Amino acid sequence: MALISLEDLDGLDDEQLDDDITDNPEPMDEDDSGRLLAHWQAVASTHQVSVPTEMTGPIQEMTRNRQQREPLPFATISSHEKMGEVQYEERVYPAGYWACVTRGEDLYEQSISMGFMKLMRYICKENSAGRYLGMTVPVISNVHMMADGVTFEKDVETAFFLPAELQSNPPQSSDPEISIVYREPLRVVSRVFLGTTTEETVGRQISLLWEILGVGEDLRRDQYIVAVYENPSVPRRRNEIWFIRRSL
């Protein structure tokens, strides 16, 4: 099937596309599944990533269940505003099991795209439970910095927190590149930004938050987290940049 053009993509209502398919309880016909795959392929092409046809099943499964995504729990420690607008928040996220995969592609956006496709297959039955697992939002990417403090290291870890019902007995992945990792609580300084998540846009958000915060001795400068809440094809999707506290 030919890819739809970026002009077509700009005119396509992503929420309507997902809603049309989610609201229909019948199995997708070939036209629906082809249209959905073409939509994902067009979005992926903007990150110079190819979506193979074998991703059709996971894409359909994720689309049908998108209303059931579980929010990652957290406790707000503080919120800082300026002229009525939240500049940043400080939060603590709980300990628990994460599904993680690391990719080292030429571009940051290629690494996160390839990593997420692997996580999708784990969620959609390529796991020891043999069933759709559900997922939480946000999906996060751990970015490590080179010695210059500006350039991203090539390897990027993409991860999501396992849903509450799976925390006591986490299903293992059929893919050896995916690890199920238990992590201690995480304290972060978080700031919202909208749009795409490329190395350029993420780097800009890191610089902006440092300008707002000033000196932060207890904040790490060698690692940052990018949190993504929405489908990559949403033009002005909600993201956050997280600075990591060295201690709780």
C-alpha cells in the first residue's frame, strides 16, 4: 500500500481516525486496517522510520484499547507558577516494575520510535501471559548526555510502567531486548511542552527549564527523561521534560 502524503496527514484528524475504529466493535476490515497502518507509516516517515506490515496487529490492538490507558500514579510535592501559568512541578513517582528497551539508532527520534514498536509487540501478546496487557501513560525515554552536556548519547531507553494489576507478577517478554526492571521511587522536576519530540526540541526544552530553575545542585545533568502522553501523530501532543533529583 502506498504511504499517504504529509499533506494528507496534516488534514487527517487523528482523534477521529482512532475514534472511528475504537467505537466499532466489529473486527476491522481490510480497508480500515490498511488506512490505520498507512496513517502510522506516514507519521513514522517524518522520523525516518519504516513501519513494517507485521505491526498491523499491534497497531489495531493498541487503537482499540486506547481509552483504557492507565495513568502513571504520582504525588505532587510542589507547583510553581508565574503570572497564573505553571512553570514547573515537583513530583514523586512510585517504585515498581517497568518494561524497558534500549535502541541506538542514528537519530534520537528513530531510537524512540523503534523502541516503542518493540514495546507495542510486548503489550500485544508477545509476552509470557499470552494476552493484551494494557499500558500506562506517559511512555518515557531516558536520555543520557555526552561529556559536553549538550549532545545526546546514541543509546536511548524507552520504557513504560506496568499496569497496577501486573505489578505483583510482571509478564516476561518474548523479545530478549526487552527487560522488566524494578526501580525505586523517582523524584523529578517536570515541565510541560507541546509538539514533537526530536533531539532538537528536547534539547531546547532542557535549556529552557535550566534557565527557569537556575542552579540546581541536587539535579542531575547527565541524564534527563522525556515523558510522552499521546499518540505520536497528534500534532500538538502533550509531553514533559523531567529533571531527576539525586535523592528523594
